[in-house]
Amino acid sequence: SHEYDIFQKVVKADYTIPAEFDQDASGLIKGLVIIDPNERLGAGGSKGGYAELRQHSFFQPIDWINLDKQTIPE
């Protein structure tokens, strides 16, 4: 693909997520690539900022309070 074509897809948020892709990951991606930065997941303001992002279903298995005590998965 040509770099310009890739750039145009990014600017327009023109992407496809395969149906078999994890639904939580898919929802996270969709929330992060919204064109209007004020509407993106975790954008802040009345939408909740960082706390909103941490509460997304993709991150539910993470123990945020004890994150620094956990070992890194191999």
C-alpha cells in the first residue's frame, strides 16, 4: 500500500475489525480511534478521562491497585 492511502484511511478512521476479533479489544479500538478527539474513550472532561479508559471491559482482568506488585507475563 502507498503511504498516502494509509494516511487517508487513518484520517477517515476507515478500518475493518474482523468478526472473530475479541469483542472487548474491538470495543477498545473503536473507542480510541474516533475522529473527534473530544469523543474518544478516555478523552477527559465529562466523559471520564483516564478512569473511563481503565473501566473499559478490555481491562477488567487487571488489578489496578496491585499492578506494581504483579509479575510480568511471559
